[in-house]
Amino acid sequence: MKRIRAGRPVNCRSVEGLPKVTCFLPEGVPPSRQQNVVLSVDEVEAMRLADLEGMYQTGAAEKMKVSRQTFGRIVQSARKKVAEALVEGKTICIEGGNIEHECPGHHAEGEKVCVCLWCGFEKPHVDGVPCRTELCHDCRKPLIRKGRFSTIE
């Protein structure tokens, strides 16, 4: 059972580019033995800004609309997950995250459909119920809102 953390609600993070690929598989690991490491979209964005673009944390934090301390925690978490996947031969999956595309008032095309990134299963979105709380009928993975940051469009 997942516990809900008390405290301030998490603010949306600004993400410039959405990932073109959402899953990386290690070669030579049979599907029955694969384990996943899940990176959120904001963690990928933090790594892009810090490691690929070479930005300092202060500037990258401003770009993502978070504090420098929050940016540091996000990028540290992302790097730890990537290291775990590389060292232990785990699959890296990119899904979810509290990004601008999920904030109220954003209207993306395909917004009324929840989709599974793993198998393509789709179901109509129910207003007031976040897609990420629904599980795929076929493979039991969490769904996301189609058109937000899915590769199945």
C-alpha cells in the first residue's frame, strides 16, 4: 500500500521537450527476468539540463520553475536511478511526473483518452480520475493521458 506524504503539494515543473522514447531495455536480459526503473519526465528534463546542456543548477532550476534545492533533489534522484539500471541491468522506463502538461487549464489533443505506453490499450478518460491511478486492462501497468507525453498517438 502506497502512503501519501503529508506536506506541501508538489508544484508543476516546466519541461521544454518531452521524451521521444519512453523505454530502454538492456540487451541479453530475458523478458522474464527484466526489472524496471521508472524515471519521471521531470527527472529526465533535469538530467537533460544539467548533464546534456551543462547548465548550472540555479539556471536549470529557474528554467524548470523550481527552487535550486528541489532541482538538486530531482537530478540526484534521476542519476541514482540511471546508475542503478546500468549497474544492475534493469530496464529504464520514462513515465509520469508533475509537469506543466498535467496542470489544470492545459488542453491537449486526445485529452479524453487514457493510454498504456506498454501495450497501447486505450480507455475513455473519466473526469476527476487521474489516468495514472488507472491500470491497463491487459498488462496491469499505469495509464497516462494520450497526447500529453505518450508516444502512442
